[in-house]
Amino acid sequence: MTVDDIKNTIMCGDALELLRKIPDGAIDLVVCDGPYGVTEKSWDRVESIQEYNLQLIHIFSRVLKAGGAAYLFGKHNCIDFIDYRPFLDLVNRIVWYQPARLGQGRKRYTNNHDIMAYFVNRGAEATFNLDAIRVPQLVELEHRMRCERVPSVRNGKYGKTRFNEKGKNPGDVWGDIKQLTYKSKELASPELHTIQKPEKLIERIVKASSNPGDMVLDPFAGTGTTAVVARRLGRDFIGFEINPNYVEIAESRLSRLEEEMEAAAAQVSLFK
Ligand SMILES: C[S@@+](CC[C@H](N)C(=O)[O-])C[C@H]1O[C@@H](n2cnc3c(N)ncnc32)[C@H](O)[C@@H]1O
């Protein structure tokens, strides 16, 4: 089987089984938002989340192109005490900070972040389109004055910090993208707010770590957010999802997107 046989489709089945069908080095970017191992949902229960993730990381190193990237979502300990180093290089543990998350207990601090472990495959320089994901600088004047005269980390000398007018690197703590709530217009259906990821979050990943025409794999596609974002940004995708109801939801989101894109293209040709 070639990737062309399954590209731009969501296949229904178990990710570990289906991943075997992907030829070596066929994928530019993996967005992996699978089990976290923390809820009561049957699909979220795995014996050891770390061992499960290690299996995935091993497979991703095979299916990724040299320099390809994988973003693995999870909780703070999702890659602790496993040795992923023979397979992929860990570049960042991105913290997705959600300050509005409600308190979850009285005996410990509320967990209000998820981790996205950003890995790259060896053998070539990884794609990182910084200009596509810049965020606004802090423009408050006093802060700016203070920042403009800071000692250099290298030699301690004071110098003028130059601001890039196009914005700054978003860094590895992302607090500017909100989790969806049951009221979000973007939700495919109200009860899905605990699993569906915001398009903006996936957009940042797809824009940074892939180029138009690249192949994006989401082995736990859920409601199809990665697929929708990838298509909108001119990438191809392959999605796997075990729950047939979610596959249906993802497919209807994709058909809606195709209709929107066709309508937009028709508008453009009207004005030509
Ligand atoms: C956190 S959700 C993904 C949500 C998705 N990012 C979205 O925005 O809709 C994880 C998904 O993985 C699916 N899943 C869990 N175990 C799976 C497996 N072994 N193979 C394929 N899909 C699986 C679940 O059904 C669920 O839809």
C-alpha cells in the first residue's frame, strides 16, 4: 500500500495496527493527541502511558522523513522514565497553559496545563516556519523601555534589544489559545468539549512544522481537527480513529470545509 491510497481519509481502526500500513519515511509531521491515561473513558485506559508512548515514538521514528516532526500530547509525566533517545530528539516540552481550568482537588494543585512533547527525526534539518507562527510583542511602553536595555546573556553588556516588528517566537508556554468549552461555536457537538482540540492550537503546529503539500499524520484523529486544519492549509493528511461515530463527525467536518473552500474559490474567480 502507498500513502496515496489512503491520503486525505480517516481510517477507522486501531492506531497501532494501522500505523503498520504506513511505509517508512512517508510522513512529514505527526500530530499525536491519543490516550492520556487519566480518565475513565475506555479508550483512554492504557496500562502504562509511558510504555504506550514509547511504542508510538518508536513507530514515528520509522514513518517520519529525516527531519520530520512529531508532537505527542499528554500530561506532565507522559514521557517520564522512558528512553526515547534512540528514536527521536526531544526539542521542546511545550506547555499548553489553560488558566481557566476549574479546580480538580483539594489535596494538590490544580492541573492547568497539558504537555506537547515536540520531537524531531534525525538526518536532516527540521522545518520550523517561525514567521508563520509569530505572536504579537508586548507593546506596553514602559515594559518595552525596560526590555530594550537588558544585559546580554553572553557578555553581560547592556545593549539595545531589537524587536522584530513581525512579532515574536511564541515560546514553549502557550497560554494564548483557549481550550474549547461546551459553548464554543467550533465544537462539532457540545459533549465533545473534553476531547476536541481548538483549531488554533493545531494550526500553530501545522504551520510551524510542515509546508504546503506535506503529509500530516494524526493516528488518533477524534473529530478530525488535524485533518481539517491540514486541508485548509494546503497539506495532505492521513487520519486513524477507533470510534466510528467520531470518524463520521470528522468526515462531515471535512466535507463542510471542502464546500467552504469551493465557495471561496468561486468568489475569487468571479472577481478575476
Ligand atoms: C483526545 S482524542 C483526539 C481529539 C482530536 N485531536 C480532536 O481534536 O478531535 C483521542 C482520540 O483517540 C481515539 N483513540 C483512542 N485509542 C485509539 C486507538 N487505539 N486507535 C485509534 N484511535 C484511538 C479516541 O477514540 C479519541 O477520539
